Amino acid sequence: MRHQSFLLANELRQSSDDLTNMVRIYAVTGNPLYKNYYQEILDIRDGKKPRQKQYQQAYWTFVIADGKPQHADNQQAVALLDLMRQAGFTQQELNRLIKAKQNSDDLTALEREAMRLVVASQPDVALNKASALNMLHDEKYHQLKATIMKPIDEVYTMMGERTLKLIHAAEVIALVLRILLILFALGLVLSRKRTYNALKATLGGSVDEVQAQIAKIGSEDLTSAFVVDDATQNSVLGWIAKKQAKLIEVERERKLGEAKLIERESHLRAIIDNEPECIKIVDAQGRLREMNPAGLAMIEADSLEQVVGHAVTNVITPEYRTAFTDMHKRVLAGESMQLEFEVIGLKGGRRWLETHAVPMQEGGETLHLAVTRDVTLRKAAAEKIESLAFYDPLTHLPNRRLLVDRLNQALSASTRLDKDGALLFLDLDHFKTLNDTVGHDTGDLLLQQVAERLIASVREGDTVARIGGDEFVVMLENLNGSLLEAAAQAEVIGRKILNALNMPYQLAGYEYQSTASIGVALFSTHDQSQEEMLKHADIAMYQAKKSGRNALRFFDPLMQEAVNTRAELERELRKALELQQFALYYQTQVDSAGRAVGAEALIRWLHPERGLVPPFQFIPLAEETRLIVKIGQWVLDAACAQLKAWQQDVLTQHLTLSINVSAKQFHQADFVSQVQCAAQRHSINPTLLKLELTESILLEHVADTIAIMNALKDIGVRFSLDDFGTGYSSLQYLKQLPLDQLKIDQSFVRDIAMDSSDEAIIRTIIVMAHTLNLNVIAEGVESEAQKSLLMDSGCKFYQGYLFSQPVPIEQFEALLKLGESD
């Protein structure tokens, strides 16, 4: 506190000197920088500006050398007098400091007058500067300066006297403390002597004797008892002697119990070693700790040392390791568990084991104790029984019983998951003729090879069954998409089967050519029974027979027609790509003033016979057949060509062009290269190209999506999130994506004027987009009322029939010119 007081008093003196230095240098040089520093010193002293740390060490004549102002280090502005009031000055000292501050303020008025003379031009600049210098060095100035320094010096003197008084008082206190310390030491010596005598009586002997007996007990030396006389029976040594006698008795009983325990453990070990079932202990980490000989034999280990400390899962087949690990965790958690699994012994033998496991405690550790038996023979017998009951002995395919069971499950799953499926009923053509001419053994060979080809032709998870004679059934589950798409998938697999069965067979040196007829019944309604499904597929198979055999027919004639129509559409779609039958139509995008700011390019199919085919009739098929990739490449190239043409016209050179990108096209390995090459080939400004992505694209493989978007963002391409609000966007992902725009789906815009919920959703989308620094465009705007509500909600860009339908390029540019003339 005293040091701080000296610093503050010195700061008042120093600030007066700094002010004198600044005003005199300013009077000599006329440099306004010194005038600024003069004012800054005053502002810091008066608490108008914050002071820097260690301000007392600031030297203004040095600081101004680089022309930089004093740095305040974010300290609070406090007047110097306020700091002095907090620093512990006496009132007398504070009054003198206040007087010095007032005198310094009086001197400031004189110094300001001198600074005004420096810049005055009348009557003569040189004369004015000389007058200013004279004012700053004459007798009056020095007298005023002395009135500042004298009170400060008096404060120094008063503080020194106060300090001497404090030092003297401290010396008196120190003397008193020394006297008290001497008296305390004398009392401590006397007290220690009395304490020693009392302690010896309590201990019954010296401290060394007590320590020796305690050390003897601590080292477990219980060979002989410690004897004390009657006088010390109630002392510490007496108590130790009694405890030692008890410990000797406890040790005797412990050794007796230990001998009995060893005997029992030997008996138990003999029982365990001769137990025909495996008994094992597994530690918390899943490592084998103990196992009896029966268990070692099951895993083909020659000794316990060969496997102890190793993970039990090492001998378990991979498909059962997770189940065993889960069981192990639950046992450690306190449950009793049972599990059947297969092991591969150390010598390669395979066997099935059934284990019953319970938790056990040992030394504060929870272990896994299990009794395991070999169930290989039982398992084989059960599999044999199941095979005879559910599998065809000739082809080893599921029989009718198992097929019906799986079909019932498939029908239930189809209803629950809303997924379609199909039954393919297959009958070999002219099989009876083969049996009659070359014998049943050759016919059996054909049936076996047909079974192999059927299994190779279907997907993993599909069912192939032989239900009798030369009849087979293939059950397809989880077919994707609509019923029409499911039918298409079933037909593809059916055609694949027909092609496979048409290949020549080698039957014991005899080459044979065979065909088959296939009937297909779809899980088209979810209230059908398995009997109806099989009947429908059988009927469809006979329709294939009637059509000339070696054919595939659907149960529903209308479905067959739809499949044919779809196949024809796919053929024509491929032809449309080759013949360039596609065109881009353009729909205007405008701002709130109605000015065109861009357009969305929408593909149309100009079919030579059907006329204009809208996208919803062919885009889903293009997605499914992956033709969408080639179509998307054509759209990208056509859009870049149009942007190049627009760049040549002042009316259109500012317009952006948006195109839709499919997920399959976006996730191609060379998609970034496709866009870069198209932009370079047509020499366009990439910032005018906008790619519209759906939420499903963005949320699939998020890290890869962000990388692709950033790569295109680097060359200027912009991104719009199409149909926003209709998917399952994650805000966590959304804020990571380098988007430029959100497009509000027309389903929200359509009822905005009538549905307050849609209006609230739109407002939320707009607020969120603006928070993420994204602009917003609304599609499907068809009325002024919709536009007005969108504008009130903060949406500034619009697209819809209110402004223009999608039109060919000639009409689009004509509309632009018409709008320009208006």
C-alpha cells in the first residue's frame, strides 16, 4: 500500500513534467502529435481514458517516437485523484495532493494559451512562437510549477515520517514477541519432562520396548508370548501381551483350517478333473483362467498351459463370437445364461457345445463360471430330422412344407413393411419325355443341375424350393419401389432363370437341352393366403405353357401389359438419348420487384409420336435404369451452352441458371470433373450456374457430399437445396453444407393463404435460412396473395406460374424482352 501511494504521488509529479515536456516540444516543433499526447495525458489523469498497466513507467517522449498512442490494455478509466483516495493516504496528505492537482490544472490553462499562440498567424507566426516559448520558460511559469511540486514534496516528507513511526512500532512488537517466545520455550521443556514420566507409566516401559513388541507382531513373529509383570498389566505393554496371546491362538486355528481347506480343495479338484463335462473359469476380459481335462479335450488342447490366458473366442467360430461376448457381459453383470455355439479345436476339429454360465466372485473380482457339454451328436441328429422334414432329399432345396412356412412369413413381412414380393412357379418343359426315354436316374441328374442353376440365378435371401416332380418355386422378397417396379424386377430375375435353364446340360455323358415355363404372382395385395399365391403362380405358369413354353407370364393380364409398356418405355428412352429428343424448358425466377434474376432449366422429352412427355413419366424409370446419369450429363452441357449464349447479350448476361442433379449423378466419382469440364468447354462464368440438390442427396454420405460441394464451390458453382422442408434435414448437417440457397417446396406455398401452419413453417424456414446466411426462393407461386405473404415473411425471390410457366428458350427470351420494355 505504501509503495502504491508513492507511485501515485510520483505519477502526479510525473504527469505535470510530461505535460510540460509535451507543450514545450509542441511550441518548438509545431508537431500536432505532441499536442495530442498532451491532451491524452490529461484525459488519463482525469479518468476520461483508461490507463495502461505499469502506467507509471510510461515515458511519453519515447513513446511518440513511433507515432503510436499509448495502449490501454483494456483497463478501466479511473481519475488519478480517485486512485489516491483508495491508496491509504491520510487526509492531510490527500489535501496536499489535491492542492498540487489544482495548481497543475491552473498551470494547464497557461500551457493551453501557449499552444494557441503556436498556431496563431497574427500578428506574426515567428513572433507568436517566440512568445509561447517565453511563456513556458519565464518566472511566472516556474513559480506555478513550484506550487505543484511543493505540496508533492511535503507529501513525500509526511509519508516518510509516517513510515518511521510504523517501523518503530514494529520494532517494539518484535521485542515483545521475542520475550514471549523465550518464556514459551522454557514452559515447553518443563511440560515435556512431565509428559515423558506420565507416558512411561502409561506404556509400562520405554518407547523402544513398546516399539520392539509391535514390530515383532507386525513381522508375524508369533512363536512365543510376551510376558509382563503384574504392575504393568494395565499398561500398553500389558495390552500388547494380551493381544499377542490371542493372535497366537488365532494363528493356530488358521493353520488347522488351512489344512482342512487344502484337503477339501484336493477332493474338489479330483471331482472336477474326472467330470466328463467341461468346467471352465473365464476372467472379466474373456481370457481362460481354468479348465478341466474334459474341456481341454473338447478344444483339442494337450495342456492347460497351451490355452490359459488366451481369449475363449479364439476357438469359437466367427459367427458365434458376438453372441458369446454378449453372454459373457451379461454373466459379469449378474445374470445366468445359456448358449449353444460351434468351436474349431486347436487341431482343426469342429464340434457343437452347449454352455451354462453363472457369475462367481473371487478376491473381489467377478468371473464367469461355466459348465459346457458336447452336443455335436445331438445337433447332427436334429439337423438330420429337420432336413428330412423340411428339405428335398434329392436337391437339398426347401420342400413344400418349408416353402409354405417361409411364404407365410413373407406375406406377414410384406404387410408390415409395405414391401412387395413375388412367387415364380417353374415347371420344366417335356421332363416326362426325358424320364421315359433315358430313365429316372438321368432325370434326377437334370433336377439337381436345375436346382444349382436356380440358386445361382437369384439374390441372397431369396428362396428356391422344389415342391414335387419337376416343379420348382422361387420366392422373391423386399422388391423395391411401386408394384410396377416390383413386377419389372421379378421379370428381370425370371428372364435370367430362363436363360440359365436354356443352357445345355451334361447328364452322365449325355448332352440335353431343356426349357422351362414360369408363372409369376406378385404380392400385389396383402390379404392373400399362401394357398392363393401358389394357385395364382401355378395358373400363370400354365398361361406360359399355353403360349408355347420357354416363356414367362404374370398372373394378372393387366400387370403383364404394364410390364410390357414399361419395357417399351425404357427402349424408347434409350433411343431418345441417341437421337437427342430432349429439350430444356425455362421457368423464370424473379425478385420482389418482379425483375428476372435467373431461371430453372427443366427437361422435356419431345417424343415424335407421343408429343411432349412430362418428366414424371420418364424420370423415375431413368433413375431406376441409371439412364439418369447420361440424361444429367446432357442437361449440364445444354445448360452451360445456354449460359454461354446469354453472356453475349446485355439483357441476359446477369441471369443465373439452375439445374436439377440426381443422387446417382452427384455421387459419381468424376462428377466434379464433369462440371469443371463443361464450364471450361463453354467458357462460362461458373457463378451463374446453380445446382439444385434434394435433401436425400445431402444426407447420404455426408462427408463425401461436403467434399464434392466444396470442390465445386472453389470454382464458383452455387448450390440450392430443392424441396426444402419435405425431407428429414438435420440442422447439424445443414450448417456444414456450403449451400447458397434454400428453395421452399410448393406444397407449403400452395396453401399459405389459407393454412396458418404452412405460413408458420415458411416463416421458420426463412428465419433459419437467414441465420445460416442463405437466401430463399419459393417455388409454385401462383397468386399475388401468395407472393405478398411470402414477401411479408422475408422471402425475396419467387418462381411459379404467376410469373411464367416453363417454356422453350425462344418464348423465355421473348418474355424477358417484354418485361424489359414494360
